[in-house]
Amino acid sequence: MNFVISTRTIFTVLLLFFLLWASFQIKEIIVTVFVSALLSLALVPLIKRLEDRKVSRFFATLIVYAVVVITTLLLLVYGFSPMVEQTLAFFSQLPRILDIVLANPLVEPIGRQLVGSLTTQISAASGGLVQVTLNVFSSFVSLVTVVVFSFYFSFEFDSLKKKLLKLLVTEEAKKKFEHIISEVEVKIGSWVRGELILGLVIGIMTYVGLSILRVNYAVPLAIIAGILEIIPMIGPIISAVPAAVVGFSASPVLGLGIVALFILIQQIENTIIVPKVMQKAVDLDPILTLLVILVGGKLFGILGALLAVPVTLVVFIILKYLYYKTV
């Protein structure tokens, strides 16, 4: 049996491999653009609300981004210093804290190895001050780039959609594209806003609770809880571990109190916060969410884990309209 491969098929395969190779070469740019688009989708509804009040698109975009930037700067100015101080103190004292908690004879061999390894890692990290400074500078430049790109996307959002529509030939393709863009705008925007609100609320609740219990390092522990809120099911459990370690290093009563605090926050989150905040957000199965986060983290690190869910949502929406749904 003879198989005939057309020249067009060969060209298509080669083109696909070239696009994959080119995408890998400029992956940092692609990630920057994607993150900018996520931020834009989160803020576009606020901009449209100002437009409904007869504010021009440019000034509405400028007002929203000015509020976001000013709020972020205020948080950095008044929150960055204590965050850095407590985080550095936390990591410097972590080997001693673990040494106390893991001193039980049943876990002492494992505890000694863990403390020794952790001490080595912290000592090595403390010597890379120049590299850390360069990374901070690079992150700041990347953040400014994301904000600039996002501002442009928000301001030219409708114009960009019209330009992309002109590239399509058939009316059916144009209708599908419009539906894809509309659903992506709604679901991704809702997801971003929902996750930001959830992380902020959980972080604040954790900080208040730890402060009431007079737990050391409340700021970094609350930040960990807020960030890990993005990971379904196991995120809150992971965030409770370092807080419990700090508590049990001081006293069993404090450790149990911290465990009870995290259980209480988790119950409030599941019964009140998540239904209220995420009721208009995406409907993605928690197991699938966890799976794509793990895969994204394994392939691309922390950034891959953070972007895994929105990327999956975009892919699902595109596949739904291209192969299953007619318009």
C-alpha cells in the first residue's frame, strides 16, 4: 500500500515546526504579551463603565490604570519594607524553627537532613546579592513593559478586534471569531478579577488572624496564603504548613490555634467567599485545574503554574467554537 504525501502537507508540517521553534525563541515576549492581555481583560469592564458615563476611551483607560498604579505604589511604599524585613527574618530563623519542630526522635534523622540542606541553600542564596539585585531590576522592567502593553491593549481593544476581523474571509469565520473573543473576554476577565480578589481577601484574613494570635512573621505567611489561593484544594493546605511550623515552634497551643485559624478561613472561603466572588467566573473542574497547574509548573516553573489555567481556558474556548459549536 503506497502513501502519497502532498507538497502542501510537507510545507504545512515544516511551517508548524518553524512556528513552534520561533515561539520557543521568543517565549519571554509571548509571556509578556499574554500577561498584558490578561491584565487588560481584567480592567476593560471598568473602562467601559466609565465610557458609559460619557468619559472618552483614552481618559477612561488613563484613569483606571492611574488608580491601579498609584494603589500598587502605595502598597509597595507602606508594605514593602515590613514584608522584606519579616521575610528575611523568617528565612534566617527557619532552620532553627524546623530544628525545634523536628526534634522529635521519630523524625529526627529526616529533620537533621532537612535543616542541613535548608541551611546550605539559605547560605548560598545570601551570597548572590548582585544576582538578586539584577533579578529585581529585570522584574521591574518587565512589570513596566506589561503595564505599557496592557494600557495599549485596553485603549485599542475594540480597534484590535476590528483589525483582526478584517483578516478573516468568510462570514462564518468572522462570527466564530467574535464569539471566541467575547467569551474569552468574559471568562478570562472574570477569572483574573476573581483570583485577585480571592488572594487579597484570604491574605488579609490570614494576616488579621495571625496578628490576633501574635504569631511572628505574619506578613510573609499571609502573602504565602494569598498567592497559594490560586491552587485549588491543596493551595490552602500548603500555605498552612509554614504557619503551623512557626506556631508549634513556639508552643503546642499556638500551633493548634493556627491550625484552627486556617480551618476556619477555609470554611469561610468555601461557603461564603468563593460563591460570592467566583459566581460569574469560569466553570472549570477543580481536578482539571489542579492537573494543568501541576503540568504548567513542571514545564515552565512558577510562571507556568500561574498561567496554566487561563491558557487552558483560551484553548478550550477556541476548540469549542472551531470543532463543536456552530454559530
